[in-house]
Amino acid sequence: MSAETVATRTQVALDRHIPMGVARDTVAIVQRNLIAYRRVPQLLVFSTIQPVIFVVMFRYVFGGAIQASLPPSVPYVDYLMPGIFLQTVVFGAIATAIGLATDVKSGLMERFHALPMARSAVLSGRTLADTVRNVFVVALMMTVGFLVGWRIHTDVLGLLAGAGLVLLFGFSMSWIFATVGLAVGDPETAQAASFPVLAPLVFASSAFVPVETMPTWLQGFAAHQPVSVTASAVRALTLGGPAAADVLASIAWSIGLIAVFGTIAVRLYRRAV
């Protein structure tokens, strides 16, 4: 083996671990995943249609019935929209599972493994790309919310802080579904396997209705699970009232989910390649 080859391999090994090399590879993977939305814009269009339908349905079909369970000073649309934001990022995180499962099935993971790139960039690039998509989708949902009567009762800082919590939570959900996608290794199976994860989180929560309206046996779970905690934090930031406890709890949930499922996803990725 020539000295030049040894030097090249040594440099590649170093690039895989130094921060700038990892950052460069992560940005490349983010760009690769975002290009799919530019080339197939239908992916982004249809990912936004569903939450818009949920907004209209809950606002105008179920809103009158649910309003009776809320204080008169809280319009249902103002209660609803934080839940819609969270429902949007949770449902959108399924794309992480499907995308990674597709890469596993197509053999692209082996190609990434053979390239002189940081292995961590494959997963972090995928989840960060989905976060970029969430920025656009949440902004769109806010616009739709304003059109149907949603209003901020605090200030712009409260709104931005609430949006930040939603995006952080969406990032943590991407790691959960990254684990699902890598575990099953098939896009159709990944989509089917994701629903049992997201359904209890979204629908057995305070996203759409107050926890107090649920059966007693369900209230304990619904009140303390991460979607409800984050929804409460975003409502406090946009409607007013004590927010510190819910904000801290939401951040703790998100960081905990990233730490746990990020570790599992990395192990599954190493096994997949």
C-alpha cells in the first residue's frame, strides 16, 4: 500500500470524526433529502392538505360541541391551533420512517457506508431535513389558523417560543420514527408500523379536547404524555398564564426522546449496514 493511499485513508478517517467534517456531511445529506421536495413538490403539497382539513373539520364541525367544555374566555380555535401544530409535526415525522426504510431496502445505506463520510450524518441529515420541512408546514398552519380566527393573546416572543417548542418536539419525533424505519426496513411496513405509535400520542392527548372530558382511566396518561405537555406549553405561551413548568417539561420530554431513540436509531443503523 502506497504512502499516498495511507495518507488519504487517514484523512478520510479523520474527516469522519472532526466537527467540520461531520457538519459538512450532514449539510450534504440535508440538501439531498430536501431536493426530493423540489423535484416532487406533490410530497409537500399533500403533507399540508391533511392538517388543513383537520383545521377546517375541528374548527367548524366539532368546534361548537367542544367549546362547551372550555372556559367562555377561551375560544376553541385558540385552544385548537397548538394541537394542530403538534399533530402536523407528528404526522409529518412518518416521512422519516418511510425515507430511511426506503434507503435500507434500496441498498443506499450500504453505499453511504462505503463513502468517505461521517456515519452520523445519514441520520442527523434526515431528521434535520424533516425539521426544515416542518418550519414551512408550521408557518403555513399558522397562516391558516389566522384565516379561521386564531389569535395570539400574548406577544410575538410568546409565538416564536411556542413555534420553537413545536419544532423541537417534531425533531424528537423524527428520531422515534427513524427508529421505526430502520427497525422494519420496508417503506410500506414502516408506514403501517408508525400509526400505532402516533395514534395514542395525538388522539389520546389534549391536542383537540380537554383531558377532563376523557374517561378517568385515560386521563393520567393523556395529561402527562409529551403531546399534551407540549400543547399546554404552547397554549400558555400564546394564550397567557403560567408557562414555565409546562415549557420545561416539554423541553425535558423532547431532549429525553432524542437521547433515547437517537441512541437506538444509531445502533440500528450500524446493524443495517
